[in-house]
Amino acid sequence: MTLRDQIAEQALTLPPADRAFLAELLEESLSSNGFATPELAAQWVAEVKRRVELYDRGETRAYDIRTVMQSMRNELEERRSRTAG
């Protein structure tokens, strides 16, 4: 088992609040990677936090990614069919 696997395994045994703390810490360490500017990274972090809070309060739902992607593919195919005909 790699060190990374060991760390992940140990982290998953922590209480939820500690896992959330680590997740936020790790996310912040990566927040500007892949974004054009630090400002965009900060805005995305704020949006993710907002969405998580909505979910935690029961104000929004989570959806399985496979279901969502299939629904999007179906809708795209329907739109293509309508415009091609």
C-alpha cells in the first residue's frame, strides 16, 4: 500500500468534521490550479461552499453522475434530431 493510500485510509476513519476540515485544507491548496486567475479560483471555491451548504440544509438534491450524463446525452440527441429534420 502506498503512503497516499495509507493517508487516505486513515483520513476516511476521521469524524465528519475532521474530514471536512482536511477536504477544505486540501481544496484550498489546489484552488488556483486550473483557473485563469486567483479571483476565479476564489469565486469557484465560494460557489462550491454555497452549494454544499444548500445540500447540507436539505435545500437541494444530489444526482448520480451517470444518470445526469445520460439525461444530457438524450436531450442533446433529441435537439440534434429536431434541428436536422
